[in-house]
Amino acid sequence: MDYYRCLKNKLTRRLDRINQNPVKCRIPKCLKSADIKTLKPEDFPDANLWKDSVYLLLDFITSKVVDNNSAFVHLDSKILKFYFGNHYVKFLKILCENEIIVKAKKFKVGAHSNAYTLSNKAEKSGFRWVTLSHPKLVDKRKNQIALLEKRNLKLLLKRKELAVSLFDPKLQLNVEESFKYLDSLHQHLKSSAFRQTVKDFQNIVDLQEYWKERHEMTRKQVEVFNDIDYSMPKIQIRGERIHTKVTALLSPLRNFLSYDGAELVYLDISNSQPFHSIKLLQPSFWDRSKSQKAYDLTLKNLDNQLYRRIHEGGREEGKRKRIREEGEEEKNKKEEAATLHAIIRCLKVTHTGDKNGLSAYNDTDFELENDAKKFCLLVSSGKLYEFISEEFKGKLGFSPKSDPLQNRESTKQFFIKALYSDPSIPYSAQSKFLKLFSKHFPSFTKVINFLKQFAKRDLAYLLQAIEARLLIDRVALPIAKENEGLPLYTIHDGIVTLMSHKELVLSRIKEVYEKELGYAPNVKCVKLSPIIAQQELKNYSNTKSQRAYQSKFKLAQQIDSPIDDKRFKLLKFIGLEPEDYTLGFPFEFITHPDQL
């Protein structure tokens, strides 16, 4: 099969759809077009360009505040200059002075850009959609999307053997059985929505309407799944994960997949995110030597953006055009070097000195601290969450019924939240847990807090990149090249393949991970079967319902309705309408171009 032609044709059709759609932006309802015109500076002649610039600038902030539930949004000056030239500084100042947005007080020179969020008044007013009309901004926006799509094609061609298997017509979803399952799930969610609304009546949120919208949306996805022309895989720029129609499928619906009538099996790595963090405790990860190779799992190779922030103050040498306070950037660099050096000492790593105190490290002289060894053994055996539950249950100040550490599943969810929590918020339950956790595992806690010093998402992207380099590039891709035509579908921390090839994939996973991390993972092998989906229906619906009630509808109150919540996430790409869902990316995985 001509991989390039197949992917190129899909890209062309996708770009045609994007070009036909108007460019939409989301702004606070309290901000009227007439109000924006009155804010226009006198030395800015084009009123239409001013209005659209404000729309787009507010959309950059709103999309992250709403879609990612971010407190403050860091705005990249390069992106702002691309759209607005040097006027962006004046635009931000005017919006701050008129209390439409608020600037964060915390700012670290050389580390990160200034951060902004919506004012309380703007956020509480809800949001509305507006359409850009100025051709200059519309063209820039669409050109940027086209650039990102072409970059995605280039990345896909490096993993073409995996990407092309998604277009194999032998991969089928049982549509009829999937619809039956979805109808049963919808009934469970509707009844749970009624119970939760009664319990918390003051929050007037139509949970049943929310689940109805989600139900219709998932049915659309099921309807078009078997159409090989429906999906274009997407690779994250940071994190390197592949998002496909298989990863986007509701997890229970994967039980209705088959390949040419044959049964499939899902191999899932237990404790995946903590397990991949073992690499962070190895000296080779921190290697700065020029002798390292492109495929080595080092911080520099995995996330060059974070590497530069740590070692170069976040900016390229020779391009530091502005320093707020003389000497402060150099001071920050020395503090970061000292912190990193302390972490390496904590891990008992021998090193050779250099002028920055940050050197190349040698694995042969490496020995983990006892606490780090214990952490690695718990993770590799798949018993980390059981240990946390037994050790910390009842110590966080929760009542027995609401304690998030009362069982393995709730402990897993809480630990992942704590792992990626903001270390600058000292009084949260996650921070309290990490303080207790650090007494048992100080090495691990120091490392993750150090990597989250600029942005809490940096750690998530880093672990995703480690996962992708190992599971995709060193396990799935070589197997696909050696066994042409073998169906292999990666789902982030797992692989779906034929039951007949289970042992081949399982042995390769253990071989690669033991070589790279020093530990073989605990891998769960689950046969995909409709019976399993039905057996777990009640537990799955209860979990989904509880999560939606706790998180989605805190957000829905800010944006007027659950339907808006869905539309906001669907329209991250320059105003795609809900019917464009059939482009192949569900709202959970569409990445806003300005977040890359």
C-alpha cells in the first residue's frame, strides 16, 4: 500500500474542510462588540482588525481556562507576535486595565512567559461564539492549522506501519451490539443523574441532558468507525502519543472490536505512569553529554523545551532580548543547578565536574537510594496503589466514607492527581498527601517537584514521551515491520493485537522495558469480549457519573449549559462544528494549535 498517498489524501480532505469553515472565537458574554470598539487605542487605525485581535487574544486565554481548567494561562510571545506584531503588549495592557483579564503576580525571569486569566466578572458571565472577519487574521489562523497538520503527516510517516493498519477494512466494530451497550449505559447514567441532582438540588445542572448529548455524540462515532475514510491519526508534538479512532473509542466499546472475525487481546501495563517514572530516577536520563544519541531516553531528547528551561533559563543562548532585573536570570540558573545537583546527590550518582555543576552521568557507577529501590519494586510488581492505600488511608483528614484512599481504584485516581498537581498550592489534599509520601520516597518526590517547577503539565508530557518512545517506537513499530500485515493498535499504555500474537508482544514488552528501565512491567492481558463489557457496565457507569458530577459540572456552571461544554471542546480547531466530529478526533484529544 502507498502509505504516503493514503495519508496525503486524508490530509487534503481535512484541510479542505477546515478552509471551508469560518474561524470562530470564544469570548465572555459580558463583553459586547460596542464595548470593544470603545477600548480601541487612538493610534490603532483599523477598527475591524482591533476587534478581531481582541477576539482572538481572548480566545487564547478562554480556551485554556475552560477546556483545561487552568488557573492562569502562559502566553507565548512568539505566537502573539505572529498574530498581532508588537501591538500585543498594548492589547494585553488595555484588557488588564479594563478588568477583562488579570495578570498573574508571579513571574520568573528566563523561566516562563507572563500568565493571564479571565477576571471574575468575565468568567462568571459565561461565553459566546464570535466569527473572525478580518482576512489577515483568518489567513494566519488557517495557515497555522495547515502547518500543524502537515507536521503531523511528517510525524505519522515515521510510524507509517502502525498508522496504515488503522485503514485496514478487516478491523471492524460491531455497530449493532455497540448501540445496544450504549443504550444500556445511557439508562444507567440517566438514573444516576437523577439521584445526584436530588442530592445537590441547589446546582441547577441538567445532568440528564448532558448524558443525552454525550450519548448521541458517541453513537455518531460508532456509526462512522468502520468507514476507513473517517479517521486521520494525530501525534502530539509534546508527549508524542498517537491519537487514533481506536484510542478515542469509549473504553468498553473496544470489547466489540474484531479483526477479520478473529478475537483481539489488550495488553495493558499496570501502574503505567508511575512505572515510566522509574526512568526519572536513573542517571542516564539527566545526561548532558554531546555523545548521547538521538534515540537515548534523556531529558534533552524527550522534551527539549523543558531541558532548555532547566539548563538555559528557557531561552536560546544569544537570543535573550530582555532581562527584567539585572542578574536575576543568572541567579535563577544557579538555583536550578543547585537543586538539580542536590537531586543527583540524593540518588547517589557519581559524576565528573563541569563549570555548571551539571555533567554527564555514568550508569555503571549508579546505585539507587533504598527509598527509590522500594518505589521501583512496588511499581514493577503492580502493588504501588495497594501500598499507598494501606499506608496512608485515614491520614489525610477525610471521613471514612469520603477517603480517596479507601480502595485501589480510588487510590489510583487520587495518586495520579497528586502526581500532576501544582506544587505551588500548599494546602490542597494532594499536597498534603505528597508530604506524607515524601517521607517514604524522598528521592522520587524531589525529582517530580523539580520537573514541575515551571508548569505542572511538563511532567505529564515527559512521562508520555517516555511511554511513546518505549511502547510505540521500541515495541510496536519493530514488531509491525517484522510482521507485515499484523494488526497492532497502540492505546497509549497498552497494545491491542490478535490473540494468536499475544506471547510475541508480551515478551517484547518485557524485554524492552527490562533493558531500558531495569525492571519488567506487570502486564495485564485482557481478551476483548462483549461479555466483559456487560459485566462491568454498572461499575463503569457509576465511575463516569461520579467524575462528571465532580468535575464537568463545576465547569458547566461557568459556561451556562452542558451542551456548551461539549461544543467548546469540539471547536478547539478554528470553529469546527459538531458535525465535523466525523473528521476523526473526539473532543478529549483535539489539541488547540496554540498550546503546542
